[in-house]
Amino acid sequence: MSVDVLLGLQWGDEGKGKIVDVLTPEYSVVARFQGGPNAGHTLEFEGIKHVLHTIPSGIFRKETMNIVGNGVVIDPVTLKKEIDALLKMNVEVNKLLFISRKAHVIIPTHRLLDAASEASKGKEKIGSTLRGIGPTYMDKTGRNGLRVGDIEAADFMERYSRLRNKHIELLNHMEFDYSLDELEGPFFEAIEEMRKLNFVDSEYLINTQIRAHRSILAEGAQGSLLDIDFGSYPFVTSSNTITAGACTGLGIAPGKIGKVFGIFKAYCTRVGSGPFPTELHDATGEAIRQAGREFGATTGRPRRCGWLDLPALKYTIMINGVTDLIMTKPDVLSGFDTIQVCTQYKIDGKVIDYMPFDVVNAKIDPVYTPLKGWKKDLTGITKEEDFPAELKSYIQFLESELNVPVSIVSVGPDRVQTIRRELNYKTETVLH
């Protein structure tokens, strides 16, 4: 049995949580493979909105095993809050959730280092969520980290103190005021709650599930354009958000990857700093922001908004090996007379259709193709044949440009507002 992967193709916030929730009935296992509490996966059903930061989005399905893989970094305090909210909804967390012993733990001083580092950058801030993600991954690669399995060790406090004291030495060299005591109390309370959970050697668990021919969905966090290697560096996250990250973040062989579901919005958004070639700084951008409720699920920050960027989308489709596209939020664009789609970039008079190396410093002028907008409210549509002709044309245009079928269209936040398309589309490989 292969492992299907679901991930975002833009700068995050594409709607991954909802789609995982919709697809979960087809899978026995849902596994998170990277990122941490900087992710905010929003699910909405039965009139209730749920935001998950660490726990896989399959947790609301009673027969689904949910695995937090070794590639994830975990803040015990955030995890405890998530679990407390789930328990109030009678979700059987202890039955459904399994956490890798090799996942790294975010400790209070990681968060302090994150805040101190971001504060020191001034105008060069990368837009960190200040959750301690970066410093935790730095300790992981620096071979200093604290892992979930360490919580089970008799000398856990000694291991914790060594790492904390190392961080304090670093903080003493930075001009940053902080109070550690008020952070450590909730942290150790959360650690005690974590001890009640299922700690597992997740690489063995997930490969046992593969051999047992159980269907598995790997759930990505953030977006491909935030990948540490292939994103808009240095305005990126600290992990590999692409398909390859599912292999290292779960311990599965590349040959075990099956379908790759790539999710994208019908437009683009970004939170924090960094390049955004199609960003709109006008009333149109604000109209998209308000219609799409584009405010961060984790931070509450307003998202930057702009038109769809096909050179960027082609890039992330390529590096992920996307087999199926899933489009979200076309309902937000209802009412526009014209919808622009960026098909090329113009840099120093040269027109290109790919992402350049120095996307951060290059002055990019997007080259747009205008498409006719749709006036119809999409949120009540339940089948593809009821799509307005303009939306059908929009989808056909994207498929012809991207050479990958759009298999699912989401027309609202609720799980029932999801339409699967009848595909007669044949993909072909296009080399540039």
C-alpha cells in the first residue's frame, strides 16, 4: 500500500485542514510529517469552527489513527490546549492519537530565543510566528534537541536543564527582557499531561500500517513556497514542506509515495514578510481579504492578498510531483468582473515563466492574463454542472496551463461545501 500526500502549493493557508477532514473517511491513518504549532489547520462542520495546530486533521473521525511524526516539533502547552478542546467534544484522543518519540519538543526558552532573534532583525524581520519553531529545528540539526522520548527518561529534568541553561547563556548576550518562570509553570503542567499520551516509534508504526495494506494520508503544514530549501529563502519556515518531507518526517521510503494532492487557493495569500509578486495593495486586495476572511488562524494577522501566480504554482507542482490539484475559495472571487491570472514574470525587460533564484531581491512585474469573472454565489452549489460558465472556463484555463487535473473544488469552509469533479482530463509532461 502506498502513502498519499496532501500539501499546500502556495505560502500556506490554502485550506489543508478542511480537505484532510473531507478525505479522511477514505484513509485509515492520517499523519503529520513536519512543522509545529505555527500551523493552523481550520475545519468547520455542524456549524462549529475548529483550529488544529499539531494534531492531524483526521482526529474528528472515530476510526482513524492519527500520527504526529518525527519531523514535527511539539509545544506541549499548545498540544495540551488542543487536547483539552477535543476532550470537551468527547473526542477519544487517547485512542486515536500517537506521537513519535523522535519528534522534538519546544521548550520555553525556544520561544524566548525566537522572539529575541526576531526583535534584533528590525526591518529585516522574516515574520516569524514567535512559537519557537526555528530555534527548535536549529537545536535538532545542531544535535542539542530534546525529544518526546526524553520525557520518558529518568533524568528528563537534567536533560531539560542542560538545554535551558544553554539557551539562557545565549539570551544573556542579547538585549531582550524576559520572564522564564511564568512560562515554565504551564510547560511542566503540559509535560505531565503529555505523559498520558501514546508515545510510539512512529517509523515502525507507520511501516507496519503500510505492510498491513492500510490506507495512509500524510498531512503537510505551511506551504511549498515556505520550504527551507525551495521556498522564498530566507522568508521561509524551518522544515521541508514538500513531498520529500513526508519521507524524512515519517520514515517512509520514496517508493511508497502514491498520490500527491496539491492544494491551492483561486488567488494567493501570504502572512508575514517576503516576496509576493502578485500582491495587491489596493481596494481589490482588501476586498479579497474581507470576503475570504483572510486573517491567520494561528496569529490573527491580516494576510496579504493577490491574484493567482502560475509561475510559482508550476514550480511547486514540479518539485512535489503533484498528481491531483484541489482548488479552494473560488467563492471569494464571486462578483469580480475580471479576474487576473499571472502567467509570466517580467524582470529587467525579460519575460520568463519560471521562478528565478533571487525572487527576494528581483523586481518582478507580473504579466497578467485577464479572465471573465463570475457573478453567481458558489457557496450553495453541490454539483459541478451548476458551476457558472466563467468558473468552468477558469478551471479549464488552469488545467491547460498546469497540465494537472483539478479533481476537487471547495466552495466554502464547511466539509459539505466540497465538490468532486468528473475528470476526463489527461495529463502530459511538459518540460521547460
